[in-house]
Amino acid sequence: MQLTEIRINLCATSHEPVVARHGHGSRLRAFCSLTFDNTFVIRDVKLIEGNDGLFLAMPSRKLSDHCPDCGEKNHLRARYCNQCGGRLNEDRYLQYRQGNGTTRLKLHADVAHPINARCRQQVEKRVVDAYWFEVQRSKLPGYVPPSLDHEDFDIYDSSLSAPARALPVEGLQQVGAVH
């Protein structure tokens, strides 16, 4: 599979450095939409500034377990059951530690993700390049931020052409991403 299109929607302060590393200021830099082989889309990919630079956070879902009384699924941090209203053990999430129990808690699971490190690195590099390209575009007069909403129209209606804001990955290589 080839990554054929990357759409980047910058967050308000995406090009500014994080002011403080301890909760004051957002690390979220952009939301991304990735298209593979012009046929498969992964949305809600987040580009986040971590301690070691930018990284991709794939779309995820909250992990859940079942109410011991009625069997309804509830998020691991829920205090009460969504179905019966019964009180849930607030410490039950502790059983979902990664590794030997001393590492961080696992409260979310990726919905879609690369299978190996090589694939993740390739996708991440392409997205980071597209991000810096979009940051440069955002500095131009008349820049209109792309919207990732209503993307389904270009997929399901072939009579509609792809929006001008959609930049194919090949376009980045021709124009050259700025770092």
C-alpha cells in the first residue's frame, strides 16, 4: 500500500513552540487524514509534539469492560454503569497496566495503526513533511485552512473533483517540504 494523500488541518498554535511542558499549552499540532492507494482513508490521526519531537497518534477508542450486575460495556474510568446505574469499582482500570504492572495504564486502543516500526517511521516522516509544508502555506496571504469535514463527498461522488486544498503526497516531493 502507498500513502497517496495527506490532508493536514493545523491547530491554532501549531507552529508555535509549547510554552510549558507540564500541562500549560497544547501539544496537539494538527489533525490529519491519510489516504492509501486512493481507496482507503484513516481520519482523526493526530500530530502531537512530544519530548522527542513530532509523532503520530493514531485514532483510538476507549477501552471498556462489563458491568458485573447487568453485563453492559462501560469505559474503564466510569464510576457508574451506563445501563443499570450500579456503582462500579473505581480501581478496576489498574488491572490494565502494560507490561509488568509498573508501566503506564492502557486506557485506549488504536483503531488503525502500522504493524511495524518501519511502516510507522515512513508514514510519520511523510506526515511531518506535509505538516511543515502546511505551516509554510499558512503564512501566505489569503490562506484558507483546509477542512477535514465533509470529505466523504469526494469519495462517494466521482463527479466532484478533489478540493484544491488536498495535496497529494507526490506534490510535497515536487514542491519540497520546509523544515
